[in-house]
Amino acid sequence: MIFRNDVATSLRLRQERLKRNEVLEKKVNEMKARLHEKSTTSNTSILTFFMTKYRRPFYIGLFTLLTGSIFFYKFLTSNDRNH
């Protein structure tokens, strides 16, 4: 014993579900296309790699090397005077 209202409701819900699935499938296909496009054009150099994803650690390391070299140079030159 199915009422007319139940049939209309189930039809409406089915159409909404199909519409949601179509939208979801469209988004998934767009993301796949973006990932494929990104993977085909990603012939980047190591400098570009460091300047984008690892920019902050790269600059910290560069700064550390520079200041460490300066302090090491100062240490060596001050010890040479004492001998």
C-alpha cells in the first residue's frame, strides 16, 4: 500500500541524490585533471623546489651557514693572534 505522496517524495529524493552524485563526479574529474596537468608540467629545478615548499627552512639554513662561517672565521683569527 504505497501512497501517492510517498512516491513523489522518493522520486524527488532520488533525483536530488543523482544530482549530488553528478556534481561530486564533476568535481572529482576536475581535480583529476588538475593533478594530471600539474604532474605533466612539474619539471622544476631544485632551486624552485626550495624557494616554494621549503622556503623558510632554506633561508634559516643559509643564514646559519653564513653566521656560522663568520663566527668560525672570527674564532680562528682571534686564536692565531694568541699564539
